[in-house]
Amino acid sequence: MGSPFTFDGGRVDPGETVDFRYTVSETYLGDPLRMPVTIINGEGDGPRLFLSAAAHGDELNGIEIVREVAQEWDHSELNGTLVCLPVLNVPGFLAQERYLPIYDRDLNRSFPGQRDSTSAKRIAARIFENFIEPCDIGLDFHTSTRGRTNMLHVRGDTEDPDVERLAKAFGSRVIINGAGPEGTLRSAATAAETPTITIEMGEAHRFQRTLIDEGLEGVVSVMAEFGMRETEAVKWPGWRTIIEGGEKTWLRADAGGLVEMHHDRGSIVSEGDRVCTITNPFKTESTVVEAPFTGLLVGILENPLVYPGNPLCHLVKLDERTLSAARMNGTIQQI
């Protein structure tokens, strides 16, 4: 038999599912600012897994993943507890902005939070203390920022064996190793002994069904790995690469202008390939951007307008073995 899940103001016993709105702050008028939460506590013993999305208020794909897991899946044989947090940044979500409109602060640089600090850190503390820290593992869903798009991939500190297990269990083909910037949910949670990974997928302001479905497959795979869904199998994506710090780069514009991308996200490019071309308004001048090494385009530009220094694409290096497997099994090129 599982154990109760408790938080400030509530308790969910084994076999119970509860939907509620949890107060994380107040508006200018003193009204409660409430975050939607679903807690599904299985009757069987198992880990506590949190699923979070929209730490950046305009990143929508993860919201639908968390909602579908919470509201549409059959959890009658669940072992453990699911803590589903579809919208962390409620003010940003309401305004459809990346950051908290309160002084333009980044909620995903504010964890684990602090009760007597800034508005962002106070909100982060309420979320972290009640719903993140009590969990055993976590999946934090993100998209690229406005004007760019990512293929689905995982980010996490694979030097931590528990994070590495979680990252591999999700079943993505690309894992980017790194602890993450200070204040991110995944870095703060992992430091608090709740191993957590970030899942990057797609672009802001959209639901992208192919990516959402793939993210749902990843959740199933994680739950299978940790014994939460015993009838399911852990996903093997056909090939996998773990990218270290020196094996990735952002290609940036050396000229201002309009960009024509020559490859989609998830495409393999060879060293010297033309990745994109930047032209002036008259098309009388052009700057060709070439791949500095053979690799995979994890993220690319969607908004075709750039200043010098703006990012164009995120390229990760593939070794020969991985490159061969990727070409044999295919890459990910979702619409």
C-alpha cells in the first residue's frame, strides 16, 4: 500500500485523485493567484513523479502532455504518485509571455525559491516546497523560445547516475549533459535529491501533436522503468547519443538580414554543408553559413529575421557510430 501525499493545506491518500487550484501568490487586487494541480496517488507502492510544464508561460506543448496524463489516462493500477503541474507560471500563461509579468522575471531561474525574497522566488518556493521536493523524480517540459524550434531532446546532469537513468528511460535520441543554469527547476530539484530532467520540444505558442504524442511515450517509458506502470515497456529509440559540453554549438549570424534555412530540425548535416543563407533586402549580398562539423540540428530558427550575433541553429556533434545508426534508423523531423 502506498503512503499519503501531503502539502501545505491538503492530503491525498492512496487510491485518491484530487484536482485543485493552489495559491502561489496574490494579484494587485489581493485576490489569490492559483496554480492548477492534479495529484493521483496510486494504491500500490512506488515513486513519486512530478510532471511540470509552462515554467515559461508561452511554452504550451508540455501543458497538453501533463493534462492528458492527469485527465485521460487510466491510473487504476498505478504504483506510486503522480504530481501533475500543467501551468507553473500562471501570470505568464495568462499574458502569453515567457517570463513573469511581475518585473519581467524568469521563474525558471528562481528555484528553489525563497519565502522572503522577490515575487518570483516566493512563487518558486511555494511550488518547490509543496510539490517538487517531496517527489522522487521529475520531468520538466519546455519548448524553444519564440522564433525558434527544437526537436525533442532531453537535458540533464548525466554525471548523476539517477539523472542518467531517468534521462535514458525517457527514450529520446539526444541527451545533452549538463547541470543546467543556477535557478532552473531541474538543477534545484536534482540538488535537493529529486533527480529531474528537462524535455525540450518544439516551439512556443503552439500545440504540436506529433511532439506531444512522442512526449507521452516518454512519460510511459519513465513510468515503466520505475515500476509505476508494470504492463508497459521501456522505450528504445533506435539510437542514442549523450552530448557533452564541447560537442555542441550555436551557429550565429555574422550579418543582419533575412534567413533561408536549408535544413529542418532533426536533420543531419555534414561538415561544410550549407546550413542557411542570409541575404539583404535586395538579395545583392549574401552570407552562407556552413556546418563546422558533422552533426544533428537539434534546434533551428523559425523567425527568418536576424541581427549579427543572433542564433541561427543548435548543432550537436555525432560520432561515426551514432551517425551510422541515425542514418539507418532515421532522425526526428516533426512538423
